[in-house]
Amino acid sequence: LTNVFPSHERPKAIAIWAGISGGAAAIGPIASGYLLEHFWWGSVFLVNLPVILVALVAGAILVPTSKDPEEQPLDIPGAALSIVALGSLVYGIIEGPAKGWGSSATVTTFAISAVAMVLFFWRESSARYPMLDLKLFRDRRFSVASGGMTLTFFAMFGTFFLVAQYFQLVLGYTPFQSGLLQLPMAIVMMALAPNIPRFVARFGAARVVPVGLGLIGLGLVAFSQVQTDSSIWAVYLSIIPLAAGMATTMTPLTTLIMSSVPLGKAGVGSAMNDTTRELGGALGVAILGSLVTSRYTASLGPSIAGLPEQARGIADSGLSGALAVAERVGGPQGAALAEAAKSAFVDGLGLAAITGAVAVFIAAAAAYFLLPHGSTAPGAVAVQGLDDLPAHTHADLAHESAAGALVDDRFLAAEPAIAR
């Protein structure tokens, strides 16, 4: 998108992409719910294969070639260290409630993550061809937008994960019904996102991004108030602000990331944008899920003290296990256990949602004070990195950017020769 669309069209193109991307993430539970009810669980993964095949063929035919004119070797050590650092971090967060946050296994996992993270930053700061150029973070647009994108998807996927369980295990909907009930989130995101560039052009990213993050925070606060007998409309009071906030932030944050890297390094910006999204989603599921599990285990403890050890272990593993035990016990005792398990789970939801809201509100304040306040909308900026090119090419590139000319295969192919 950055290479194909001129500067004045780029924010709108990114907005459409962001709306479809976020909407697709919300539509996913519908397709998954239908498949789970009619086929076996593996179909959730296999259904992607024809979509990928079509994308590969269409991409090869329709998408123009664009690449960094200065080809660099892969940073294998940096990639390996990042995998170890992030993998052990997420694993430790997920296993913490079961193994104990202070257990030797959990502490060791976090220690491995910390050491790998330090080595990763050392490697990236000293490597000739780093996987991630840490100097990019000196640009506040890049660093603040990366953090904001991480927290946006932290809230998005963490909420998807929890809402699906709440609908199915607490309110009693089927997987397919649960997916359908999340459809308003997709509708709001896909309808709102393409219109965000107009707000950014009028008010600036430094105002629009904090508003979007604030809406996400308000949605999480509202979600923290749901109870075991809340109506679907009470849930929508949280889902709608969440969806609106996500749609409001994704477009300007993505545009900020892409506009803060040189045009020839668009792949780096795109990779960073994707990494923040995936990292935020993984941490959202891991952290919010672990908070729910920790509070659930602590709250349910007294209610399962009299059960046999095996049944107690199953009930303690999660709400679905507790409901299975309650059904097996039956009668008033089983009903009481089921209600206690649902209440414990909802207590965990409240803690997780409030924690996420605090993090997002802090990010909103940081975005307001750290993002540059100016009239220039993200994306409507000159080609970055001109200082890296010979002087006689500056005027040509500036003219191309100002005129909004398409950067096509011919320009990209000629760029190395022009630089030489």
C-alpha cells in the first residue's frame, strides 16, 4: 500500500485495509463457530487453505513488485533470540497460574526471557544488518505508534478470547451463536475505519489516537461490570466502544509507522506493524487469560474444598471443567457449584478488563503528550530518508511525492541505478 498509493491516497487505502483486517478478525468467530458445530475442530485450520491459495495466485498476478533496493542478509541470531525471548515470556505468563507465579519453573522461564531479550537488544544494536533497526525508535511517531498498536491488539484479541468464553460458558450460547453475537463488532469496525482519515486530517493523529484508545479503555471498563446474568445488551455496551476505539486507532497508528520509515524500507515498517499486532494479540490472550485463571482459582477454592481430589483438579482447571463436574454431581450441589464457578470466572473477567483498561488509558495519555501536534496528517508526508540518497535525486523524489505519482515497478527497478 505504501509503495503503490500516492501520499494523498495512502491514509484512505490503509484505512480500508485496517477496517477489513479488524472486521475479519471479528468475523472469524462466526466461521469458527459454524465449523465447530458441524465438523471436527481441525476444520478451523483447514478452511484457510483455499483462501491462502487464492491469495497467493492473486498476489502473484496483481500485486506489483516492491523491495528494498539495498538487499540485506537475514539476521538469523536476532530472529532466534526474539523467538526465545517472546516465546518464553508468553509461555511463562500462560503457565504461571497453574505452576505458581513464584515457582522455580515460572521464575526460570521469565529469567530465560529476560536474558534472551537483553541479548536480542545487544545483537540488534551491534549487528551490521540487524533484523530490527533500533534507531527507528528514536522517531516518536514510530515508537508511540508501535506501542499503541500493541495495546490495541492486546485489548482486541484478549477481549475476543474472553467474550467467546463468557457467551458460551456463562450465558450458555453455542459457538456459532457466540460468533453471531460478536458480529456488531465487525460491522462497527468495517464501517468506521474508512472514515477515520478525515478525522485525522482535521484534528491530527495526536488527538484522534488518544480518543480511540480512550474508547477502548471505556469499553474494557464497561466489560468489567458484566455479571453471570447480564443481558446481551449490557455486553454490547462494552463491545461497541471497543470496536469503535479499535477502528479509530488502527488507521492512524499504521500510517504513522509507515510514514516514519524511508520508502525503500517499507517492508521494515510493514513487518514492525505486523509484529506489534501479533505480539499484542498473543500477550492479550496470555496476560488477560492468566489474570482470569488466577482470580478464578482463588475465588472458586472454597466451593470445591469438599470434592474428591480428581474432581477438584478438573474444576480448578477452568470454567468448562467446573461445569462438567457440576453436571456430573447434579442436584442442588451441582447447581451451586456451577453458579460458584461462573461467579469466579466473572470475577476474573472484571480483574482482567480493569487491568487492560488501565494499560490502554496510560497509552492514550502517552500518545497525546508524545505524538507531534501539527496540521500534517499521517501519510501526507514527504518521502522519508532523502538524506540517504545522492543530492541530485532529492528534487526528483520530492517532485514525485508532491505530485502523488504512483511508485510502480519501473520506478523501483530504476531506483538502484539512479542511486548509483
